[in-house]
Amino acid sequence: CLAMFVGLSMVAQECKKTEYSADQQKYMEAALQKFNACTLPMDNACRAAVAEALEHMYGVKDFGAAPNYMTPTEIGSKVAGDSNWEHLGSASDQNALKTAQEDANCGRAVVAVLSSDTGGHVAIILPGNLAPSGSWKLNVPNAASFFTHNPQKSFAGKKLSYSFPSPQGVEIYARK
């Protein structure tokens, strides 16, 4: 029993509670404004928005460096096969969504990935609270998305369900 308590105590101490700070919000607003100015078809500098945001928000340098950041498609492939990233589960699983929000609130980088033959999409889970999604019928985390096919649709600080029409096929990963 004592070993279990010590283990739980150590896990609890590892969480550095974070909030979606004013500085992070300011950064995301500037990143979205810059991204919205991108023209279609997007060049690699514009496609780098997700990788840049993950580096700025969470210090994650797994996805290259300027000017050679990975695209969202490359990020999705990397997290799925990289032992530094933990698969939390499917976005259709309420426990995975809860863990994703808790991890983001503890300062861990968390992404939601939809892989497809046409490129897919990657959303960033931001610190915040779970909120009910009418379309998903689940409580979903706070998120940011950079839509490479429709930049004006991009956002930060909205529900994850704004990123994907449904949770089907969306997988969630957290940086270890």
C-alpha cells in the first residue's frame, strides 16, 4: 500500500500545473494572424505553423527547426512511430480525451492526429478545461488548429471538435 502511495505521490509531483497563459494566447493570436495571411497552395513556411507552435508553447523540438520544420502530415507520421510520444487513445474514447486535457494542463505537448491519403490534420491540445461537444457527444479538450486548406478557419482556444467533423479516425498522442 505504501509503495502505491509513493508511486501516486511521485506522479502527482511530476505535474507542473499550467494554464493557457496570456503570453501563450498572445503568441497563438500572432501565429494565427500570420497563418491567415498564407496563400494557397501553401508553401513550407506556412505549413510549419503546427511545428513552430509546438516548439514555442511546449519546447518540443522533435519536428525540425526553421526553415525546415515538418508539415502536419509529417508530424502525424512521426508521433505515431516515435517512442518519445505516447499513444493516449482514440478521440472517440472519453478517457483518452480526459487524459489529453490533463496532460496539456501539466505542460505536456499533446496532439490529435487524423491521418489520411490526402494529408490529414494535426490539432494541438492547449491547457484548459473539457467542454461538451454536441456534435461529438463527448467532453472535449481545448485546442488549436491550423487548417492548411482553409487558413481562415484556423483557431486557438476552442473545443477539439472544431478541428475534426467527428472523432472517428482521430488519434491522440502526448510527448513523454
